[in-house]
Amino acid sequence: MKIALDAMGGDFAPQAVIAGAKWALEELDAISKLYLVGDESLVRSELDKISFAHRKLEIVHSAEVIGMDESPVKALRLKKKSSVGIATDLVKDGTCAAVVSAGNTGAAVAAATLKLRHLAGVERAGIAAPLPNDHGPLNIVDAGANPEAKPRHLLQYAIMGSVFARHVQGKQNPVVGLMSVGEEDTKGTEFTREVFSLLKASPLNFIGNVEGHDLFETPLDVLVCDGFVGNIVLKSCEATAKAVLMAVKDHIGKSFRTKIGGLLAKPAFKPVLERLSYDTYGGSPLLGVKGVCIIAHGSSSPKAIKNAIRVALESVQHEVNPHIEEEIAKHG
């Protein structure tokens, strides 16, 4: 399977991206060709630093990069040779089955929606961002692609998120919840109440409104919300987890006794850190576009890049897009 990787996307690009590409080629046999899209001289320089060459690796030169602070659509129009744009073009022309980028999220979304277009029946694409839950990964849809969604868009997010959870994550009957301020049907805004009615009338496994505490302890596979709310929820959870881990780390280092306790507890901490780390999940699929687009965190490490590529492979292998089109058509 051929994958296009935006080598210039992310806070630690191209070093972390290229290290992640090396890791992916060493571990993921399903890759038939990995295209590194970026400034050729920089990419080759990084490859030389780690003494890496691979028959499945190919460099595609791009002269421009879209920065994290640039306006996505405007930058795409002005920078015709951007790395994320050219990487997406490789999917558009059929060269690659998927594109992976840790760069400007808005630019990745804009490139995918403008160049690849939506799947049949899909009105708005949504980012499915993973969040650790006691019962397995919870997919927040939408986590930032469409901040001004309509109620029917959220119904489609629920359908697409359920398809991803079922076919890629192996959930037989994905549980769907709607983010709101209370469990009762009457709680929330006029917008969320209308979404509630649409979800309740659907054949999805909808359990109703959910609140913040449900994200981690309630059996839940898909959290439905608009991109504005979803992005705030995701970033707040990430920041909270980081703050707690830093507080624990600081406390362990305060005395000899706590340092010894920390060393003894290290085997218990390791799986917890693994579960909470974004690196474990790798990337978030942009559901609803033709082709597969995986959006990785801006601060992705090599491990996160490797796992983002893995998610791209799994999405293609499990035929997520044909299943989405089938389910959207079935729901009318």
C-alpha cells in the first residue's frame, strides 16, 4: 500500500517525521511505498544523519510549507507547492491510498476537502480524535474540522464514527453519546436537543446525552459534538493529563524517599503513561473524504508518526470509506 507523508508538517519536522517514517518501514509490512513530501535537500540531509535508505522510500520535492499560524484556505491557494498540498495530490491522482500530516490541521482538512471532495452522501467531514476510555478508545467526532455544524452533520458524524469504531477498532455495536450539559433529554441548547432527536430516531446504538465524567468511565465508543466543542474537549483533556503527570513527576523528585517510591512504582506507571499518551494512538482520521487522510498531533514524536501511518493502513485495509458510503445511504 502506498502512503504519502507530509515530511514538513509538525513542530518537530522534518526530524521526527523522518524518524517515524523509518520506524514505520521497519515495522509495517503492508507499506509498499512511502512518499516523503518535503524540501528534498532537508529530507535527504535528515536521512543521511540517521544513515537510512530503503527501497520502499521515495522523496517528492515540495518547495513550500504551510505554517501552523497561517490561514489554511488562503495558504493553500497561495502556496501551490506546499508539502501538505502535494501529499494530498498524490491521493487525488491515485498514486497513494492515504495521506498523513502532522502540520497545520486546518490546511490538512482544507486540502482533503477541496482536492479529494466528500464521499457520496456526506455533507461535512469530521475529525475522529481518540481519547483513552476505561473500555477502549473513545472517538470524538468532530474534533475540529467543522466548528459551525448543523444538526444533520452531527448525525453523519455519529454514523461515520460508528463505522470507524466497528471496522477498524473491532467494536461490534459501537455506543454513541452526545456531548451535553446533562443526561436528561431536555438538557442542552436548542441545537443539541435537535441533534438528540435525530440520533434517537436513528438505528445507531445511541445512549443519550453524556457529560465530562462519561468520557473516561462510561462504555462509550463515539462522542458526537460540533468541531468547536470537540476541539475544546480534546485539548482540555490533553492539557489536564499533562498537568497531572507533571505534578506527579515533580512530587516524586522532591525527596530521596519519594524517588525510591517512584522507582518501585515505575512498572505500574508505564502502562498508564502508554494509555494516556497521544503517541500510542498516532493520528485522527478525517472521516468523510474520498481517500484516507490522517491528521497527527502537531507535536508528534516519531512513535506518533509511525502509529499515524499504521492508522492510515488500517483504514484502507478495513475499507472504511466504502462502509461509510453504504451506511450513509442506508440512513438516507
